Amino acid sequence: MQKDNAENKKLIRKALASTMRECRGDKSLFKFSSENDIPLSVVSQAERGLKDPQLTTIFKLAEAYSLSPEAFIQKIASLLPSNFSMIDK
């Protein structure tokens, strides 16, 4: 079960990374992070799928992309498999 959880987390990080890159567009990482007061390391690591940011950072990212937190999460969730679940049922 623990291995599946690690794989699920990896899928979420990958979906987050893809969504962030798409939403950022052509703006450089440095410019995006400095304009939105989000540490460059946080944006960089999240966009490479290495770490998942805190919930407060998710809210800040959504605002930086001119999205509601719900819309941002929905964009991420739309990239996950249709049968995705974090809970083993």
C-alpha cells in the first residue's frame, strides 16, 4: 500500500508541474516568482515535480495564475487518471 501511495504522490506532482508550466506560459521562472512573491526554489522544484507545495502556496499560485484555487486544483485533477484515488478501497 505504501508503494501505491508514493506512486500516487508522484502522479500528483507530475500533474501539478505540467499545470504550472502551462499556466506560467512564456514568463521566466525568475520573473514569475519575483512578481508574485513566491520563492524561486518553490516554483522551480514544483515545476520539476520534485516537491508539492503547501496549501497556502497553492492558493498563492492560483491567484498568480488569475485562477480560483478550485479552478487550479481542477486543472491539476484533470491530468490524473479517471480512476485516481489516494485511498485504497
